Amino acid sequence: MTAERVLVTGGAGFLGSHLCDSLVADGADVLCLDNFYTGGKANIRHHLCQNNFEIIRHDLVEPILLEVDKIYNLACPASPVHYQNNPVKTVKTNVMGTINMLGLAKRVKARILQASTSEVYGDPSEHPQRESYWGNVNPIGPRSCYDEGKRVAETLCMDYHRQNGVDVRIIRIFNTYGPRMAVADGRVVSNFIVSALQGEPLKVYGDGSQTRSFCHVSDMVRGMRAMMETDNFTGPVNIGNPAEFTIGELAGIVLRLTGSKSRVEHLPLPKDDPVRRRPDISLAREKLGWEPRVPLEEGLKDTIAYFRSVLTV
């Protein structure tokens, strides 16, 4: 029996590389596609000697012809620092890149999973957020290149599904953390850990009362794969950890686990920054039999260990 040929766009990134690990370990024939804007070869170097893994350097905005059975479309910067650096390119990746992958899926009859985001909910007026909530997004704000780009990507998936019968799966990813996050990633977990380990102030925007829900990358990969393997369910479905923490609480936990003497520094809240964010994962439990297993403190320990190793190199 021939192994399934699986394409992972953004496969050299933080989340994509962990997904590649899981797929390679299970014997899939994995094709990792990345333009290395935020991804890194170090994340997937350990697979280069394996027969069931290949890398293609390619920008998803340009079409590509491949023969695959399944597509995980993860390609897009997920940190505000990176997606706001070139907002037009972020929109192009989400819109043109998704069109290119949906066109590929249509041509070769592949199943495609679109990595959407909790950012489609914007600064939510519903809490916790269910998949039926349409969101509260500023279409002309500095975050909209990502928020609205992902919303259009979901639209494209459903239209290709309804019009062309493409087999689509949509997941909405909530804050994910773990080893292989970039040192300069710009997201709160990596920012806090790097600052704590380097003895620098932990920068908390606003008063620190805004909340987030943090999902360990191993749980996220399980959720993604469960969604890809389920039948007769397009989604969207929330994949995230429903445990809710204030940013102030996260800062305190990181300081305690690192043993750092860093202080907390408060800065103005960025424009359109969501005040509360927590997934309702009832649908994931019902349809996928999935829920997160890794508590925040446990997951932070292996993330801190990772950053200790890369910061001392």
C-alpha cells in the first residue's frame, strides 16, 4: 500500500514543523513547502535524511503543480510583528495562496485543511467564542490584513466546497505555544520567556487584565490531524485550550518558572487588541473527540527549556 502524500504549506514554521514531525513518524510521504519568511531550516533539519520527507522552497502566492492526497494549508505569518511588517503580502498569502491551494485540491481531488484563526472573532462581544459567532473585526485596522485575510480564506474554502465539491476542513486556531517558537516571534509567550531568561522587563500591554487561552503545540497537532481525518464535517471548528488566563497571570507564572528577577513594565494597549479570548470547544469534543491535555505550567516548562537551549547557543 502506497503511503499518503501530504503537503504541509508553512511546514518549516513553528506549528508546521511539529505537524511534519507527527506525519513523518506515522509514515506519510510529507512534502514541506515554505518560503522561509518566518520558518527556519533548523525546525525541519532532522528530517532531511528521511526518505519520506521533502522540502520545496516556494512562495504560495505563486501557483504550483503537485500530486498530493492531502493538504494542510498553514502558510502565513501568525505573529502581529511579522504579519504587520508587510500587510499587503499577508493579504496576498491568505487570499491568493489559499486560492492556489484550493485550485490544487480541486485538480487532484485532495482533501484540504485550512488553518484559520481565532482572530476571525476580532475583539469579541461573545464570550467564550463559539463557531456560530460572526466576529467583531475592524476591516481597516492594522490587524485587518491577517484578520480579514483569514476570513476571506474561510469564504474561499466554503465557496470551493459548495461550487466545486472540494473536500475542505476549516479549523480556527487559538493561541498556540511550545518549542520552536522564534526568539523574535513577537507573541506573548515567547516575548515573556525570552525577556525573563535575559533579565529584561516583561512588557505587558495595558493593565494586564486582558485574557488569552494558551494551547500547547502537541495538543494543536492532535486537533489538526483529528479534523483532517474526520468525515462529513467541513467545520469551522475551534481548536484551542479553554483555560483562560490574564496576561498578568501569565507574566507571573513565567517569572516563577524561570526564576527570573525581571520586572513587569506596562505599555499602552495596541489598537484593536482583543480584551478577552477563550474558545468554546464543545464542537471539537463532539465531532472530533478532541480536547487539550497539556496544562499551561507543564507546557511552559518544555517551552522555557527550549528557549534556554537556543539562547545559550
